[in-house]
Amino acid sequence: MESCGIAIGFSDVIRLGHGSGGKLTEQLVEKVFLPKIGNSILNELDDAASLKIGDANIAFSTDSYVVKPLFFPGGNIGSLAVHGTVNDLSMRLARPLYLSVSFIIEEGFRIGELSRIVESLSQAAKESQVDVAAADTKVVNRGAGDGVYINTTGIGIIETRHPPAVRKARPGDLIIISSDLGRHGIAILCAREGLELETDLLSDSASLSALALRLARLGPALHCMRDLTRGGLSSALNEIAHASKVGIEINDSQVPIHPAVRGACELLGLDPLYVACEGRFICIVEADRADEVVENLKLDPLGQESAIIGRVTEEHPGRVVSRTAIGGRRIVDKLSGDQLPRIC
């Protein structure tokens, strides 16, 4: 049975899980969007598009932010909207230059809170060395929104002739994570549900531009970069394995996880590999450059927990496998639902 050319079997209505970055998101993109608006650029499904305009290589990306709550430990929707788009540009080794910002505001939202959000967005833009070059506002009826939503679009100049891409992973490459997992998702969850942890855990939301550009000197030895947002480390690795038609193996014990994040995940029955970040990335590099990459990342405060966590293999193409602390192996699949709704 079909409706408007879409097979009803995968889901006939939108669910929250369609925004999780997992399997439902993948189905929505592949069955609804790409058949209608796909092209040679969009179909690459990288964090940012790579465009040739005149003599310049441009990175271009857009994202929307619907996080709940709007204010959380370590940031708010304003700073998050800048960091998210700047980081997508950075995953193509682009130096971010300009943002557009669009605010969709619910009737009745307090102007004082809106002012705090705009001030945070402004400060994050200054710290990221980007200018807001275009902006727009819309107001919707009371009850038709959730306070405020923000869309940001960014452009930047790619600083290498060999920008990393999701399809470039090769067997023998090593996988590096820039720092510890899951602070953003757990900070959001604790703020939303009123959970109290023994430590004051802050979101990892941050601009990755300076940290990422440290790797531009690697040239073609740097194959892939992906920031760890919706779906966390699991989704990023699965996207690369699928796009590059390779297998990926990681080691659970080598993945850095803050004790408070690990404790919260154990308490709530969550897997840290699926918890979102907003200031972390993975990169996949030729094996003989991996130690150099880790040493370089550790020079930056955002990269001090960087580590080699796995490798790319010819075995089980399209699949991610993790070695557990007790020596077993488990499949790390994409989320089938929504582990943590509304984290970005």
C-alpha cells in the first residue's frame, strides 16, 4: 500500500523518533526527501555541503534547534544554534565566516528570556569568529510552538584541497575521538527531568572550529570527520560504515566517558554510545598519522581527552562492532527509536 508514492510500511505518521538521528531518521531521508529533492551534492549526506564557487571551495550547512529545556547547564538554545552549525562546517575543515539566523517565537514568550538567548547567540558567534549576516523572525500562535525555535545556516571557506567526507574511510584507518562522550545529552536530560547528580555536569556544547582546523595539515591522510550530535557516537560510526562500505570496530574500554555520565547512564539504562554531544567529533585517519593527530588534539583544552578508539576493517561492511570490557563483541546498531528526545 502506498500514499503519495511513499510506502506506508515504514511509518505513516511522523513520530519523535524520526528526529533521533537513528533508523527512523534514515528511513525518512531515504524514502521521503532524497527521492524528491536529492541531487549529487545533497546525496553525499555530509555534515556540510562542499561547493565550488569561482575559485573558492565553500562549505554550506543548515540546521534547526528545538531543544527542551531552552536553558540548560552549560548553555542555552542560542549558543547551541551557533555551535551546531559552526561545527558542521568544521567537519569539512572549513573556516566558518557567516551565519543566517531565523527565530520562530511563540506568542506569550517572555522578551527577557528571548534577550538572554540572543545575547548568548551573539557571544557564541563572537567566540566562533563568525558574523550574523542575515536574520529573520516569525511569531506563531500561543500553543503552536514551544517558546522559541532557531534555524541557523552557515558558510565558510574550506582550508584544504582534500576535505574529509563520510565516504572516504578505508580499511586500515584508525578512529579517533576528540574527547569524552555524552555530557550534552545527560545535562539536558537532568535539567528536563530534575535529576540531581553528585557532580555539576555541564553540556559539552562548544565551537569545534579551532580544534578541527588543527588537522588541516594532514591533507589527504585525514579521511572522515563527523560531529557527535543526534544518535551520538553510534549514529556517526554507522553513517560512515554505510557510506564508505566498510566495517568499523571499536573498543568499549578505550572510549572516554566522564564518571558522572557513566553513572547516569547506568542508573537510567542508557548506552553512552548513543548519547548526544554538541562539542565532540570523531576523525578517521591513516594509521601512521593517528598518534600525531591525538598529540595535536591534546594541545587544545577541548581535545585533552582525545583517544584512538578503533579501526576500519574490510570485515562486516556497513556494520559497527564493539569489543566489550569482558572480551566479547556486540553490534552497535543505529537507534531504532528515540533515546533522548529534543536534545538539539
